[in-house]
Amino acid sequence: MMNILIIGAGGHGQVVADILHCMRLSNPEVCLIGYLDDNPDSHGNIILGVRVLGPPAALRQIAHDAVIVAIGDNQVRSRYFDDLRQAGETLAIARHPQSIIASDVKIGCGSMICAGAIVNTGACIGENVILNTGCSVDHHSRIGKHAHIAPGAHLGGEVNVGDGTLVGLGSSIIPRCSVGAWSIVGAGAVVHRDIPDSATAIGVPAKVVRRHLERGGPAF
């Protein structure tokens, strides 16, 4: 039995819970045992049939086999992930049965793959990545750790997305383009040339409108 705790009981956590429930239908070894969340008002609540057991600090007090961080913010999710790895925790993969993943695709631990996501042959998905509802990652593309490919975003073949980057809702990246680490591609944007690290790009075609001083730092 794989007893799994979810860090985060918000909307994103509930999507992960639904994925794990769907996984259990074909694999009874998958068992979601609860959420952990910083919001004290959520403690004790039952969401999708599973209780919020307390704050993340209670993790070591609860018997479990694996954890998955269900937080949409890439920076926050990456910090939780790194701390859990350093503590020796096993990071589970949540993969919806109605996603389509080529047999040779590599998926890093802690990642979440939603319903309708498609990943084609030769692609590599890093650790702690979110492939959200109905997105597609075409052949031989590489998604860096902690990245988030939002609902309905589409990546052509041989695209590279850096660590921690958000590819926004309904956006597109044409084949062989790269988007640097900790960048943002705005909703509906079309990336037709490379985007550097720590940049925000919007529009059709996508243009860089902001650069960030550092990961998590203020923009100018």
C-alpha cells in the first residue's frame, strides 16, 4: 500500500486528490490518507472524502509512505519540495489515468499530470512539474523541475522549458524554442523565438516586457 499525504488543501490540492482517487480505481495500492495545510481554518475539514489533518509541520507525526506538494505557486512548491527531499521523504507522482503519456517519457518525482494532458515520445518531464488540464508537450521536449504548463498550453517538438517557469493558460511555443528558467509566458501568448531566464513575455508574438532581478525577486 502506498499511503500518500498531500501538502496543500486548496484548489490545486483538490485536483491532485481527484487524480489520486482516479488512480486508485485501477491500482488499489494508491491510498490518499489526508491533506496538510497552513490554513488553520481548514484543519479537520473533509474535502473529497479526505480530512485535512493539520499543518505541514505535522508531517512526521502521521504515518505515510509518500508526499506530493500540491501548490500552484512554483517558488513555494519548489521550497517545500526541496525541504522534503532533504528530509528523505518519498515524492509521489500523481498521473491521471486519462492523460496520454508515451511509453519512453521520463517523469520526475513529485510531478502532477492532469486529465487530458498529452506527452509525446522522447520528452523528459522534470521533478515537481505540473502538467495541467489538457496541455500538450510534443516529442523530445524537456520541461525543467518545478515548472508549470498551464491548462490548454501547447508545446511543439524539441521545446525546452527552464526550471520554475510558468507557461500560461492557452499559450503556445513553436518547435525548437527555449524558455529560460523562472520565466513567465503570459496567457494566450505565442512564443516564436527564445525567451531568456527570469523574464515575462506576453502577446502574439510573445515579447519580453519585464525582467526579474533573481528567482523570487522583484521585477523592474
